[in-house]
Amino acid sequence: MRPSQILNFEERILNGVEGFLTNLGCDRNKSLGIACSGGVDSLVLAELCHRLGFSLVLIHANFHLRGDDSNLDQACVENFGLKHGIPVISKDFFIQKEKKNIQQIARSLRYEWWDDLLKEGRVLFIATGHHGQDLVETSLLYWARGGNFMNLLGIQAVRDRYIRPLLAFTKAEILELATRWQVYFREDKSNFDDDYLRNKVRHHLIPELQKINPNYISNIPNHLKIAADHNRIIQDTLAINIDSVYTKLNDRYAKIDTKKLSQFAWARSILWNIIEPLGYNTTQLDEILSSFTTKFKNIYLSFTHALMILKGEILIKKKDDFIKELPFTIQANYLDFNDFHFSISNEKPDTKDSSLDFIAVEETFLEQAVIRTFKAGDKMKSARLKGASVKISNLFINHKINNFYKEDWPLIECEQNIIWIPFLEHSILAKSKTISKPVYLICERLAYIF
């Protein structure tokens, strides 16, 4: 390169990074965190930001997975900071080498720590050294694994307060800067190990693609950026569509209006954007869509949610947030248990109100009673069946209470006997007692239950 070309090359990258950071609102006087491994990408990024006059903090995680090499990486980062007068924050992590998915574990720990640094206000943003080739590799990996559309677009330049200023530049350009600016860096030997899937893509797949198109690496980021812009338009439209069909009822329940949903030509995409974050897969998506015109009350489960098809709507419930057992507290006079509200009154409630059920008890009963959910093997002596013992599971079946509701339906127990199942059954033990001064234990269910 001629001197003018060298200057233009350096200026182009400096201007590109400066424009990126300025557009984000990065204040030169507020600390910008640089996630610094000791490799060429992160140290060149640190050098660029330092030359641009930004106040920096170098952030280094030492996982001690490569013996002396791990400590040499940390020393490299610390020496860079010492040379440029940049503070370094480092943290030691220790992971058993035998653990599977060790890279994923390390990544999770690293991001948890970074999240804490951001919350504590120690840095304004955290910048990583990902570049154009990383973007291509990540996109190819997601395509191979069958990721969702957002993942297929690869690494995002901005995600919350994590930023990647070098995505517009190539690895070759970063190495060129390191040479010209004499940036000393460490090379991670694991980058050459084909046991890692990313290295297989880097060392074998991408070279084959470059034989077809030598400009593959430089072209793909631009195409992905355009696709990301298109995706933002799609997501904005979907957000409006979702708001028109989706209603959050409370912290546990939400519903989808299937009549409104069915009016959209892209109903499948709308529904997918609602249920995919809840852990549902595309097979379940198609089954749910087809069930609109078949049987109602079909139930579909993910690890965290239950979804039930009703006439004209889908009811969604968060599974992992329900209460399993609570004692009564007379002083409070009321108690919320999952989707039911309990209260205590000296006056008999209105028997015509179908949203209420109640039982008359002695006040001392409340001191001993607990409210809990169903357990396998539960039985009660049914007043309706003249004291015959009946399995609670059979009572749920007889009353058509499906698994969507059964897991958090309240049972009232006293002295290890189930006395009452609100809206379903009373025990003969409760009916047979003469109560001189009754108090009324009242149960109210939410409007969308049952």
C-alpha cells in the first residue's frame, strides 16, 4: 500500500467505528466496556476506541481452562491496559473440564457477570470484537441447526447494551491493523481444533464457499443487514397484529382471540411469534392451528406453559408459578391461592352467585386447615355418595376438570382429611357436624376459569 492508501485504510475503519459509537450515543467521558480475551479482535477494538478518545474499561474473564495459556491471556490484557492507561476488570471462573457444553457454560457465566457490571453502572455499554466473518459463521451455524428467523440473521450489531462495532469489517482488515499498529495479541490454540463445530465451518465450509464466490465474506454481512432491516419492518407489523389478538389476563394467564387471528393471511406467523418464546415447536404450532376447526379443549404443553383450545379463543397458562400449599390465616380474612380467592365471613353468601362456593365451619377449623393442590392417591369421603371413599382423580374426571386446571385446583384439608373441593365436592365429615356459630369460608374463582 502507498502511504495515502494506508491512511485511507486506517481512517475508513476509525471513521466507521466512530460513527457506529456516536450513533448509539456513546459519551466519550463515560466508560465503554471492551470484552477483552487477549485475542486480536478484542485488542484491535480496544486500540481503535482508545485512538478515538473514548474512556475505556477492559473486561477479562479467566476460566483457567488452558493452564498457563489462560494466565498469559490475562497478562496480555493487563499489559495492554497498563501501556495505554486503561483500567482492567478481571474475574476468575472455575469449571470442571469434564463437563459437556463447556463453551456454553462459560458463555452463560460470562454474560451473567457482564449483566451485573451493566446493572451496577460500571460501564455504559459492553463492546465485543465480533467481525464480519464471525457474523457469517454464526449465520451458517444457525442455518445448519434450524434456528428461528432472527437467529438466521446471525449476530446483531446492537442487542440491549451489548454492541459489536466491528461487524462491518473483515478478519483480514483487523489483522492488518494489528500489524500496522503493532498490537501484541494472544492466539487461542483451540481456534484450530476441528472438534468445535464453528472451527469446522471456519476451516472447511467457508473456504469452499469462497471458491464459488471470492467475495462471499464481504458480501454476506451486507445482505444480512438488509434482511435485518426487512425483519424489523416485519416485527413492527407483527407486534401490531399480536396486540389485536393477544390479551394478558394476569401474571399467569393470557388468551388469544382465534376468530380475529384466523382473519390474517399470516396467522401462522402471528401465532408462532406468540408461542415460540413459551417453548412450543413448529409441530405443535401446526397441530394448534388445525385444532381450531376440530375438537375444543385440546391441551398442548411446553416445559413452562399449558395451552388449551376453547371455542373462539386459546387460553394460555404459565405452569411453574402456582402455589402448592398454604395455611389459613384468620387475621387476614382473605387468601389468594392460584386462580381462586378465599375469604371468611360471618354472613351466609348469596347461593345464586355461580362464581362463588362456600362451606360453613367452626372458627377453630380455620386454625387447623390448609389449602393445597392435588397429590397422587388423594381420596375423600364424599357427602354426595353418603360417605363413600372416592379418589380425587376420579372426581376431577367426573366433573370434567382437565389437566389444564387440575394441577392448581384447591383442596381444603384438615387433620389429614380432605374436607372440601370448591365448586366440586364436600366431604361427609364437613356435612355431618353440627355447628353452633358458623363462619363461612368462601371461594371465588376468576371469570376465565372453567
